[in-house]
Amino acid sequence: MSGYDRALTVFSPDGHLFQVEYASEAVRKGTCAVGVRGQNTVVLGVEKKSALKLQDPRTMRKIAMLDDHICMAFAGLTADARVLINKARTECQSHRLTVEDPASVEYITRYIAQVQQKYTQSGGVRPFGISTLIIGFDNNAPRLYMTEPSGIYTAWKANAIGRSSKTVREFLEKNYKDDMDDKQAIKLTVKSLLEVVQTGAKNIEIALMTDDGKIKHLDLAEVEQVVAEIEKEKEEEAEKKKMKPLASTSST
């Protein structure tokens, strides 16, 4: 690479900014986060790291409120996320003070992407090592956006960031439906996270936002109930698959 990865503001001859690509690699090593947009609901699900015995789990949250009606999950460096969350919260309050209306989901997503892009173009700084999933409601319609370390932001029906995000995204592509209610959206979110999380409900955090703009965090018992339903469905499917060969042999 001949030193092109040492300075953020220098392009390599083949057009790469290596520091931005390294920031994306930090995201891929972060815990998985999933966003699913339903008919009148949006769900965020994240993979939680197990808290140590003497640690307060409330200090390890991967889902944060930016305003009363906007919620964000992230994958990557938690310290970088904290700085970006504080900037976004300040902008939300500034927008309320100036315009006397809450910021739209797209507005605050664009602001976050703008801050991330700014840190790819200045000397003496480094890119934010996080990707974000931002949810909320604009004009009573559910919204789900993703931002990347490069400053790109895009709208999605369902998406995943963090480790094994490609596997989870492929799972979402196969199983997503446009007219899902809140229960179906939660089930799909948990199901997709179980593709990555091997330890079950205790390492999954789910937040649900409905069309009234209120956020609800599911407690462990509710997540365990969804996981139990999914496992029961898997067992029933496995039994059906076993019965099919038996039925075909008996008919012959």
C-alpha cells in the first residue's frame, strides 16, 4: 500500500481511502444489529455482549433514543457511537428550538451521515468506526435508514449491520414481507439475530416503535417467549421433513 493507509486525506492510486475502509472493517467486527420495517411498526434488534458478574448491564446498551420519536442502533466502536449520539441529540434539540417542530427521521439521518462524511475529509481526524440503523415515523409512515462510516445513507425495508451482516441480510431477503404487523416484525428480527447469536434470548435486545411514535423495549421474558415460539416452529418443520420420506417409502 506504500503508506497510502497512513493519511486519511490521501487517495491510493486505485482510488481507495484506506482509513475509511478500515473503519468499515471495524463495523464488521462489531456486534450484529438488525432493523425491520413493518406495516405500522419498526423494530430494532441488537446482539448484546454478556455482562460481567459485577457489571451494571444498563451501561452496555446498543440502542439509544435521539429524540422522543427517533431511535438508533449501531455496530462498531461504542465510544465513537457515544460521540455521534450526543451530536445527533444536540441537533434534534436545536431543530425543535429553531423550527418549533421535531426533526424528521430523514433530516437527522442526513445530519449523522454529514458528520460521518466530514470526518473522512479532514486532516488530523479519523473516520467514525460505526454504522447506524435509525428508525422512526415521518408523516405516520415507518422509516428505516442506515448510515456508513463513509457518510453514505440509504433507506431500507430491512437490513443488518455488524458481524455476519451479509448472512443475516440474505436471511431477511428470503423472509421479509411488506404487510407484517408488529408481532411478525419482532419474530423476523429475533429469527434473523438467532442466525448469529448462539446463546439465545439473554443476548438479544429488541426495541419496537409503533405509529404513535412511542418506543417499547422488550424485557427478557418477552424475548424468551418469541425465541421459544421460533424453536417450536423449527421442531415442527423438522418433524414434517422426517415424515415426508416415510410417507413416500410406504406408498411405494
